[in-house]
Amino acid sequence: MAGDDMAKDSASPRSEAQDGSRGGERAGSRKGEPDGSQGGEWGGSSDGERVGSHSQDGPGVGPWRGWRAAAERALYGPNGFYRRPEGPAGHFRTSVHASPLYAQAIAALLARVDAALGRPAELAIVDVGAGRGELLTGVLSALGDDADGIGKRLRPYAVERAARPAGLDPRIDWLDDLPAPGSLTGLLIANEWLDNVPVDVAEVDADGVPRQVLVSANGTERLGDPLAGEDAAWLADWWPLDAEPGLRAEPGPPRDAAWARAVCTLDTGLAVAIDYAHARGSRPPYGTLTGFRNGREVRPVPDGTCDLTTHVALDACAAAGARAATDRRTAPPHRLRTTPTDHGPEVTDDHGPGTATDQGPGATPRIRTQRDALRALGVTGRRPPLALASTDPAGYVRALSAAGDAAELTDPAGLGGFLWLCQPVGPAALADVLA
């Protein structure tokens, strides 16, 4: 598609590892200033104050909303960013757009899940936050005429609020919400979905009190009421803030609940969340809120003209998913309350498996880097032997190109630094599909 070609050539990947700098700047990402565009559901100008500064009411300022409500409206409202005709690929590229190797790796993971499940009569693959269906299209292409007959049993589901794109493979079911709880067997993938589940922003005031950050349509901010309720409790558990004025955090209850609900769509299978993320003990001190537009990182303005994203506290989501998988029949996901423990999920490096929570059979979340996960699925970035250039020049060029794509997908300073949260539901063998 034209949008994919443009993204591959010009759009910055939302991929670099968080370096803890203020305003969500990421190592290796291209920083951009607002380009002055207007429009979106809110309208208004883009000349407000930068993230982290605060203002009194003035001309063109208001109405004031928390960032969660503002982002929900700006991203998913009638004229929201994710409903724009060019789709997200017109503004940034993810691993899905970087190389077909990514979809091939997901197809390989699907085959492993299928085998661990004993090759069920119907096998689902669910892409949550499907964009324009690029990942599922690539997976179907990678499967082709598969020898194990997965294609004949496969039911692909794309979950996306935007309308079904024209020309999409008719085998793909297009849904605007998650399937019913416990209705599917197979693999659920959420690639860069959780970072776009809107959350509020908290900032410590001059008296050392964390307060909700309110934002106007033009991106100007001010501090609201002291944080309370589940957001305050979540911060105490997962992202404690010191009393230093200006420190920021992004309370994660909406994402914990969203991931728990996603996990609960599976009767048996594997749910995988893939995102740029951070863990308890290494949270960025000033938060990660940022925007993307037309291939550039820009100041976040909730007017529908740019993506609005924050990194994910994936360890908290892992605990919520584990609890949901264990207690699905007795505790609705939106009621789940999770707290960190000494046995909680831990981030792993490329040299060994993740540690798991002791949540019982079928509920052992593991977190590992994308580099580690893709290497386990055969994406290594190893250069082809030079001798191939003499015997098969065209094959050598293709292999060299694939090695370059693999290197990008597994670069620890870029896409390879993403984290994969793997949440098994059911057979113990699912925990070993990336071993």
C-alpha cells in the first residue's frame, strides 16, 4: 500500500529505548517541534506551552481535561488520529512495517502455539490494535500453503476502532472490540497497542503532592486536584514518586484492565503484548508522554492531528494478566487489583529466560526483549556466507537484505529493545514456545 511505502521511507519508528529524559525523548529518536498544523476534533492552535509547563486560563485555553480523557477524544473520537484515512503507518512505522520478517516470526510463533495446543480444530489469531491489517496480511502470506494445515483451521481477527480497509483479505474478521471472554483458542498479539490505551498524567507540585495534570486543546497544561483513588493506589504500588517538584508518572490502571480483558478472551492459548516499556525500579523520572506526526516526534497536543503515546509499565500489566487468567470466573477484569511482589515478572536480557510469577498453571507471564524473542523464532541478522555471492548472486543479495532487516528488528538500541510480555493461558507447554 502507498501508506506503507511512505512510512518505510520517511516515518520515524516508535522504537527507541527510553532514556529517562524529560518529555519522553528516546535515545536515537528524531525530536521535532510542532509543525503548526490545526484541525482534529478539538480544533485550536498548536502554539501552547510545552509539556511540563503550566498556565492560567487565557485566550484560546480550555476546556481543561485530564490526559486520559483528552487522549481518548483525540485518538479515537469521530475525527480522531486513529480514524484518519492514512492510518498510523502514514505517521510512524512499527516492527510490522519495518520488514516482512516480523510477520514471518509471528507466523512461526503461531505454529508453535498450535503445536502446544495439540492442533485444535479451530485456531484463532487476534491482532489487537490492528491498524490497517498489515500484520495479519503478512502472517497469512507467510503461512501460504502450510504443511501442517494451519491455514485451513485458522480464524484471523483484527481488533481496531477504525473502519475495515478496502481490499483486506476476506478471511480476516474485522472487529471494533475484543471477542467475548473465553471464546477463542490460539494466539493474541497486541503490538504497540497498550501504549495507545490512554492514561492520566500525574506531577508532583511545589508541596510534594502528586496531582493530576490537566491539558487544554492546544496542549497547554496546568495542575488539577491531588491524585486519589485507584490511580493513587497504583502509583504507590508500581511507580512511587518522591516529593521533588516536577517529577511525573503515568498511572496504569486503564492498561492493566485492558490487558487483563485481552487475556480473558482466550479459553486457552498465548497472549503477547509488545511495546516500549519500563519496569519498577527504573521508571523514567519525568514520564514519557510524546506525540508523533508525519514521521516526526512532536510535542503532544490532544487535537487529533498527532499520535499520543506513553511507555507501558509492562510489569504491572503482567501481574494483571496473571490474576485475570487465574481468577477469570470470580473476578471481572475491570475489578482486578494487582500489587507487585517479590515473585513478580522481571525483565530479562538476551542471555536467559524470564522469571515467572507463581500464579498457578497457565498463568506464568514472562517478559523478554524483542531481540531475545525474535532470535528464538529464527530472526538472527546473521550475514550470508560470502561464497553465496559467487554461486547465487541474486540469492546473496536477498539474504543480505534480510540480514539487514533482521538487524533492525533486533537492534537493542531500537526495535530490539522493545519488551514482549508473554502470557500463557492453559497448557504448561505454552510457557516454552519461545525457549
